[in-house]
Amino acid sequence: MIRRIARVAAPAAVAIDGFGAWLDWRDGRLHLSLTIAAAATAVAMVPCALGFLAAIGKRLRAPVLRHGAVQHGSVQHGPVRSVAPMRLPLVVPRGYVGAAVLGGIATLAAMGEAFGLYIFLGGVALIALALSQATSGRG
């Protein structure tokens, strides 16, 4: 459920950030406050963070092997319930990884522009969306 909310909240925040960037780029009288854009991104980050924490929690609870035990010689050890320190075995669907990469590229491209902070917030929301859609890997 929380992942579904993240799939709606993050693109909504990106739309608000994009609209703010467009208004700033146009140099018209109408502007969207950066505070409003940042608040929209912050609100979207909550379900994204909860979705990512749920994926990590599920991974921590799952034994590494499906059989529940690892055998070394004649000694049998119980299930391993730790996560490898160098690599967190989570899988993120390719579409969300692509969106996160595009958000990062857009952020880099907008650096130094007046509307760059809006694009930065949108990039952060896309990266958070990708992480929120992670699922437990095979181990």
C-alpha cells in the first residue's frame, strides 16, 4: 500500500517542481515559491522512505537460503539473518532506475540555472521513488 502511495506522491511532487521550474524559466510575473516546491517534495519523501525501509526490513527478516540452514562439514548453522555489508541485495525495477537516472541527469544539466533548485527537488523525488519500489533480491 505504501509503495502505491509513493508511486502517486513522487510524480506529483515532480510535476509541482517541474511547474515551478517552468514558471521560473519563463521570467513572468507568476512564480511558484521554492518553499512550496520543497514542501511537496518533502511530503512525497515520507511514503518513499517508508517503502524503502519496508523493503530493507523484509530483507533483514528473510533467511539467506531458502532451506533455512547452511552446512559446513558436519556443523550445521542456523539461518543467516544479516545483510552483506558491501551490497544490499535489493532489486529496483528498471523503469524506476531509468527515471532516477534521468532525474540525476536533469539535475546536473540544470546546475547554475535560476530554476536549478526546482529541478534538483524533482530529481530527488525520482530517486526516492526508485528506492521506494525496491524489492528483496534473491540473496
